[in-house]
Amino acid sequence: MLKKHIVSLCSLVAAFVVLAAQTGCSDGIAGPQNETARLESAGPGDKRKLDLNRDGRINASDLVYFAWATRADVTGDQRVDDDDRAYVGAMLGQSYPEDLAGMSASELAWVARVQAADFNEDHAVTQSDFVFYAMLEPMAQRADVNHDGYVDSRDLGEIERNLGHEIEPS
């Protein structure tokens, strides 16, 4: 039971980090300040796209944003698209037990499918999970920083390579 509350608390903290970053209140969680490299605008290859939360810095807040954005990929195909939206819709009303002991492999596979769409981790897929997905969907589109249609390790790598950079205002 304690583990469940810790996981929920961690999810809540991560949500606050994302919210703080999106509203410009992320100074306390920003990355390195002293040795910040300035990036110049480079047209189509502009580094602004790597500043996912738009706080003017490429930092840990952008990594948290990326992690939340990838949560919208409930089908696991590294795309966030109509298939994911349909998946969450199809799971509406489904639930799973808290105690998974004694379940068969096929039952556990079903639980995993339902859990993918249970964003608030209340053991049921409800309308609030669908609303949460709808909030994550545009985040995932922004997280596809190389615009190849996938939200994957290549996008994450690009962000990680540029951590600590500050974005010049346009």
C-alpha cells in the first residue's frame, strides 16, 4: 500500500514540475545557470524546439516534459496518434484489481493493457483518464523535436545533448 502512495506522490510531483515549467515558474528546477551556453537562432534547425516547456532553457524540466509526453503513447509504437486516442477510448470502463497475485500470464497481459490507459492509477479507466490523455497529446507532438513522426530516443538524445543551453529571445 505504501508503494502505491509513493508512486502516486512521485507522479504528482512530476506533474507539478511540468506545470511550473509551463507557467514560467521553473527557476528553482532549472539546469546549470553559471556555464550556460547561448544558442543563436538557426532557422529550420532552431534549438528553440528543444525547449519543450518554453522557459528559455534546455534543462531537466524539458526531460520531465518529454517523459510525460511519451506517456501518451499507450500503444507503444513510439507515435502519438489516433490509434492511441482510440485505445484509451476502447479501455473506458475497464478496471483491474490491486492484487495481481495468482493471475495467469494472459490475465497479466490484459492488466498491462488497461494500465497503459489508466493515467491516474486508480485501477480503472474513466473519463478523467481520457481528459488526461487529451492534455498529453499536444505535449507529445511538441516532444517530436526532429519531426519524424516518432517520439523516441532520437528526440530525447537531441534534448540531452543540448542540456544547459539558454535560448536567445527571438
